[in-house]
Amino acid sequence: MESCLPRLLVGLEVQALQRFAAHLEYSIERCRKRDKMDAVTITEVPLQIRDIETTTLPNGVRVISERMQHVRSVSLGVWIRKGSRSESARENGISHFIEHMVFKGTSNRSAEEIARSVDSIGGGLDAFTAKEMVSYNTKVLDEHLPLAFDVLADLVLNPLFREEDIEKEKSVILEELKMEVDNPEYLLHEIFTSNFWKDHPLGKPILGTKETVRNFNREMIHECYTRYYSPSNILITAAGNLDHRQLVDLARERFADLRFDGSQPPDRAPIPHARIVLRNKTSLEQTHLYLGVPAYPFSHELRFACFALNTVLGGGMSSRLFQNIREKQGLAYAVYSELSMYRDTGCMAIYAGTSVETAGQVIQSIVKELREIKENLVPADELRRAKDHLKGSFMLGLESTFSRMSNLARQELYFKRFFTLDEMLQSIEEITAEQVQGIAQEFFDPSNITLAMLGNLGEFHVRREDLAC
């Protein structure tokens, strides 16, 4: 069971492709046709490339599927449209805690029976908590879809939240926190985000803190569960060899009676902060650094040009940061850039691990690359490679039922519509060098840069003027 989405991908080209595949959204343009079926609204989509259908149950639960007739599996996900950014300060980590707790037993299954139910049919059962969503998902043979659906629905709808299980899980998550804090990249990431999104839930750790986790109790957990796991927050997506009407029948049977009284306040938009934070940890051999700036939200019209900028800068082995800092100068083993995009904001960050003796040189090299991409257009051949890189990562995602299922959720959560394959490829093809340069000039303002460093720093220090690019 995964506790959070992967964040730190390093070096290898295939890993960079996977990162972009996770960020790139795709689907197919809907041809809308209204139909009635027992007070449930159906939108059927006869499409040449992707066979996507959507349904909204009367209580607001959304069901979206993509039929893939050439496979024998089905990937199924139940998504909660609330993640750790919806938590108050005292609730920090409770979305992740609830995700763990539902696996401890329901009114129909013990923890062992939950694990055995999917294992026994050769499937996989997983979950993760992110900043803006929680996912419960499984992949099984098409013939086992009813059982898989029943298990996921049982987890989401019927958790017990027993006092003794809560106390045990506190210990488990406190150990998970210790494990993560022992990972310098994770610790640095949390130091960076807590300063970049200062005083906002986006800056809080998904796992919570020792203090918040210890203070969780059954009343608080049940209240948050009731608030978050309401019909309007539930999205069901599936991709594979399936029939949409069967999926709707399964969803209606288990979710139609779910009700929620009351409104939920919208999440407040974060304000990024430009800070320089140096944290000394004498036990570390390496010095780790994150340098980041505000970026676009997920649905921004220039998101593809933003992806291209990230690809050119640090998205793989041929990127400028990798080639210049690792290959030419030999200053770091891992160096890359990444995009974290949310519904109302974003962050572009650069990571590098080096020695304290060469940390200043690495920062200078990063700043030099930022300045270069601001001052000069990306050459045509380099931009061509970046476009092909994006197209390739996009196409790789089309081969997986899990990727398609996840993309259905992202399309719904961030765009409220689906895009055709041609739209996606055309958007990538229309990226211009001028757009990439314009974004670089907007993003890489020295006054907006946050730098976080972790290591045995000694007397090492960085000034704001050292970040001038």
C-alpha cells in the first residue's frame, strides 16, 4: 500500500519518461448523447480511438470508463477529490491516516480478508494519498471486476475505525515518518515545500507530523471521513475490457444511497514565498539542494510549453542540467528538474546532490543554465527532441490500463473534459521556442527563487545575489 505519490525521480531516461507520462493528460473528445436509465444520466461516446463513457449518479458520484477490447484486464479506481491540502493544521496527515485505516477492517471483511480477496484472484490492491486526492485502486482480470469493485467499495464505504486499530496504526505511521526522515531527499523536499508554501496546507507533509498523528482520535477521524468521503467528492474510473453499463450498475448498487448534508468550504489558494533555508545535518555525506520557483497550475493553457521547458532544463539524460553538471563537470550523480502542478498553482524545482565543497559551483552552474534559457531561444533541434520526448512519454502511457484509468481521473479532476489524441499531439507540436523563453523569463526571477539545502554545511552560506540569473 503506497502512502504517497512518487516525487523524486533520478537520472535515467526511462524514469523521466514515466514522470512526464504521469503529468501529461490525455483522453478523447466526447460526442454527447443523452439517455435515461433509472434516473441515472448516461453520456455515451462512440469514438474511433478511445471508447470513453461517463455517468453521474443522482447523488453526484461520477463514473467514467474506457473500454479497451484488446486486453483481458481491468484497472479500477475509486478517487476522493480531497487530499492533504484540505486539512486544517490539527488535521495534518489525517487523509493519509484514513487511507491506512480502511485496510484495517470493514463491517464485511477483516484486514486479512481484504488482502486475501484480491490476492486470491491474482490481482493487485493499492492506495495512495496526494495533496489533492486519495486513490484506492486495483487491477484484475476482466471476469473479476464485480469482486474487485465490491472490495474497493467496501473499503471506501464501510471502514470500522476501531480504537485499538487506530492506536496500532499510529505506531505504524510514526515508524513510517522516521523512515522517511532518514531519507535526505524526502526530508529536504519537506523543508523546501514547508518554506515555499509557508502557512498553507500544500506546505504540510502528507504523512502529518509526530504531534498531529499522536493526537488523532476516533471522533476526529470519523468527522473528517464523513466530510471528505461524500458523494460529490467520489469519482470512480475504470479502463480495460469492461462494459460501462455493468460498471454503472455496480456503482449504483453500492454508492446510490450515500448521502451528505452540509457544504464544504473551498480550499484557499496558496501564496509562494521566496526563502533561503540552510539546514545542517552533520551525519550526511552529501549536500542536497532544492531550488524552486512558482509555476503554472495544471490546467494552464501554456502547460505544454512548460513541460517542454522542464524537459530541456532537467527532464532526462540529455537535458542541460544533466549534461553540464553531471557529464561535463562531474559535480553530481543525481540532478534533475521536476514540475508539481495543482489546480490553482504550481512549482518548478531543481534537485542536485553534491559535496559541500562543490555546492557553490553547482548553484552557479544551475543559475547559469537558468540565465541561458532566459536570454537565448532554445535551438530548433533541441526543441524538436523535447517535443518528441513528450510525445513518446504520452504514447507510453497509452499502453497501460492503469495509466488510462488514472488519466481519466486527472482529466475529470482538473479539466472537466476529455481531450482527443490529436489535440494532445497538436498542442505539443505547436510549442514554440518563444513560448519556452517567455515562460523561463517569467519563472526564473531571482526574487521568486526559494533555495533549501541540507547537509554537513559547516560555514557554507548563500546570498540572494548568488541566485541572480
